[in-house]
Amino acid sequence: MTQPSTNTAPWERIIADAGDALIFIDAQGVIRVWNARAAALFGFSAEDALGQSVDLIIPAHLREAHWRGFNRAMESAHTASQEVRTTRGVHQDGRKLYVDMSFAIVTDGAGQALGSVAMARDATGRYLAALAARKAAAG
């Protein structure tokens, strides 16, 4: 998503100025909204991410499980959980990330799923520190 001008709608400013990565994928899993924080977190510019499959940021070994859950959510028009989840992501340079994400299904006026919106924040440092502490405690 490009930087909105001063004459943009408030929702465009909200997306641009959100403190976390904000990503919207349509019902087919194509990235349609990608703010500056998403670009900073995952390393892909809006130009590189928009129009691409969300597989762009999902590690290959997690894609099958992602698509099973995503397709269920699109069919039922709701997610199994509204909790923030720590999951894996992939940076453009190939680095593995741990990302705190929350998800919601976006629906039309008739309750039909249009896609999914996610808010994401880098949790790599915290996750790796906790993992090291657990390993140290286990001896």
C-alpha cells in the first residue's frame, strides 16, 4: 500500500499509521493490503507483496496447515480463535521469524467471508530468549 495523500479517507490513514503490520488477504489468499509495518517486518515492499499469495511469508512446511485452517475459516466465515498467536514467518532475505499475529475474518453485509485481516508484530527476540532460558533451565 502506498503512502496515502492528505486527501485520503480516514481508513487509509489508519492502515498506513497502524503501529503493527496490517495485512489483508482476500478469500483466495491473495495479499490486497500491506502497510509500511508489514514491509518493515517481512522485508517485502508493498509493490512486491500486493497481488501475491500469502505463501510469500509462510514457511513452506507450514503452508498445508495454514491453507486447511484458512479454507475452513472462509467456509464458516469465522476463526477458531481470536487470540494472539505466535507463529512462524519468513523474511524476504530468508530469515526465519517468530511473529505474534491476531486474525479476523472480514465479511460482507450478508455474512459471506471476503478474506482475512491480520495484525502482526515481531516476536523473534522474545521467543528465542525464552527458548534459551528453557534450555538453560533444563540443563
